[in-house]
Amino acid sequence: MGDFLKDKKKDILYSLAISDDLWERRISIIVTFAFIKDNDFKDALKISKILLNNKHDLIHKAVGWMLREVGKRDLKTEEKFLQKYVSGMPRTMLRYAIEKFPEAKRKKYLAK
């Protein structure tokens, strides 16, 4: 029963991610930091995907930040996401996501 309630509460994040309101979309990704700290990356990655084509710089920064936080805990998971979506990712989002990478690896991603 506990997982069911937890999943229902997470559904709210997905509603916020597709909201017309900038701040609700930003909240949807920032809240995933609580899950990321518990090494639960699924929702952060799904919401990041939803927000990939968002036009607002504040969303780009927030998504990149959360991807970077995923990478601090599981670099392979972050890189798998980046390899799949790097070509369509806004530059600011990518720069935030790869900020802690070694220079050579950053350049590789920036060149894609």
C-alpha cells in the first residue's frame, strides 16, 4: 500500500512537468532531488526527458543540475541519458549536466 501512495504522489510531478506555468515545471524537476539523494533516478530522468524541449533557460539549468546530481551518484546512468539525448539538448542544460566532468569528456559532449 505504501508504494501505491508514493506513486500517486509522484504523479503530481508529471502533471507539473507539463504545466503551462514555468515555476510548476521547474518544481517538477527540482523535487526529484529528494529521490536522487536516495539513489532513485527514474523520475528525474523521465521528467528530464519531458522537459528536454522546453524553451526556458531556468528549466535548462534545473534539468542540467539534476542530471549532474544523478551523475554524482551514478555516472553511468547520467552518461547513458546524455548519450541518448545530447544531440537535442539545449546547450545550457548540457553544460550544467557535464560541469564536473573532466575537460576532455566535457569537450567530447560539447562537440556532439
